[in-house]
Amino acid sequence: MRCESLGPRLSAWVDGELSMLDAWLVSRHVASCPTCAAEVEEMRALNAQLSAANPVLNPLLAPIKPRRSVTPLVGAGALVDTG
């Protein structure tokens, strides 16, 4: 794999968004390419800075808030055994 053929896959690899095969191919390339390895380190450092600056930017760290109150869909007598 050549640097030019990576395209957006390098960023997707850093974010864990690639298939197993593509991730393996990119990881092999990064292990042998100092230029791409340096770019990966820059991406990881930027991700860390963004997460530290505002954890809400990382949806995995954002607090879970319901959009609205949840009311039961089943009312009295809605389930009737017609058996």
C-alpha cells in the first residue's frame, strides 16, 4: 500500500472505523512508513486535545440525557387476552 492510496482511510483507521482487512492493511503500512506514522501521531494528539478541551465533542464521553419524558404506550386495558 502506498501513502497516496490511503486517502481518508488513515483518519478512519485512527478512529477505529475500518473493516478488519482495511485496518490490517493500514496498520502494516503505518508500521513501515515514518511519514504516515507521524501523521497518525498528530491525529491522535489532536483527538486527545479535543477530548480534553470539551468532552462533549466525544459522544462516548457525553452525558446521556433523554430527549423527552417517556410515557408508557400501554394504557389500562390495552392488553386483552382474546384467547
